[in-house]
Amino acid sequence: MLFLIFLFAIALIAFGRSLLVTRDTADVHDHLRLGTYFVFYIIVTFNIINQVWNAQYVNKNVIIGLMSGYMCLGLLCFFIFMGIKMTSPGSFQGVLLEGQNFSGRIDSLLYYSYITLLTIGYGEIIPITPVAQKAAILTGLIGQFYLVIITAVVVEKYIIHKMNIPK
């Protein structure tokens, strides 16, 4: 809890300072802010998946946790893609990224992270650089592993729990 409060304080400092600084030093604050979000969501995602994995019985909270863990994984992948885009501009190209303002590009990368996590891959955004391609592969693998392993464990616990309850 103390670590999360520390992360929150760093985020507040980064937001406050970004309002007062010029564009030259704003990149450092953007990276700090992105890194803070990334670490926060790693902790949250790990805790959610850990609670789902260790649940003895499957109830609505476990199902909601299962869905929340998947959504948090999509946000983690989004932060990875944003970090790549910020450090290496031009890593992603496509119809959705052309001619948009900064917030439109952010929305497009969020969309891309979930489409890649789901392994749908419509092709509107493509990774160009090797690091972006490796991040896309990692995202697809994480999505499949989560669905196959974590969801299977929850289904197994549900089946075992239902078998042990007399009707």
C-alpha cells in the first residue's frame, strides 16, 4: 500500500510539473508518467490474477476478477506500445494513425493493444520496427496464455465446486 501511495505521489508531481515546463523537458515527464502508470498496472494486474488463481470457489467476484485481469493486461500492453511509440517514433504505421492528433493516436494504440491481445489483428495498424513487432508477438502470446491457462483454471474450479455440492 505504501508503494502505491509512492506511485501516486510521483504521478501527481509529474502531472503538476508538466503544466509548468516547456516542451523540451516535457518528454521526461511524459516518460515518468507513463512509467508510473505501467508499474501501477503491473501491480494491480498481478494482484488480480493472483486472487483469481488462488480463489477456492468460483463466484461472481472471481468471474469479474477474471475479466478485470484480461482488461488490465490490455492496458499493460497499451503502455508498452506507448513507450515504444514515444522512444521510437514511426514504430507503428497504419490507416488509424495517419492524420490524427495526439489523443487520436493514443486511442488508436489502445485499440491496437486490445485487438492484438485478442489475436484478431485487423491490420489497420502494423508494427514496423523489430521492437514493435516483438511487443506485438508478446501481446498475442500473453492474451492466448491468459485465456487458455487462467480461464481453464477458473472453469476447473467451477466444475469441481459444482460436483461436490449435493443437489
